[in-house]
Amino acid sequence: MTRCVVQAVYTIKNEGDSVTQWRDVHGEMHEKWTEPNSLILVLAGGAPHRVQPMKRGQRLILKLLYART
């Protein structure tokens, strides 16, 4: 069975208005606009997270998953 261990999202270009949101261990919601040339790492089963839909602009990312078999 293959299991995702780490997810990496590299922002190549960001001319949009969407933000990445995540909830910390205390249940507090945080958000950040991801700058070009930035990397976010998320552990599988870690912080709940999402990207809000864009209302304008565009965003180019490279998403990588590290999986263990």
C-alpha cells in the first residue's frame, strides 16, 4: 500500500488574490498569501489546510508528494 508522507507546494508565480489557510494545534485559523519562489511543506495527517479560490489573477505551482510504499 502506498501512503503519502509529505506534500510540498512550490509557488512559481502568484499574481492572484487567493491565500493558503491552515488550522494550528490550538484550533486557530491562519492564512498567508504565498510569495513566488516559496515552498510549503505539509505532513500527512498534520494541520488541516486549504487554498481559497481566486477571484482575480493566476497562480502557478508545482506540487510534489513523497510517498512510502
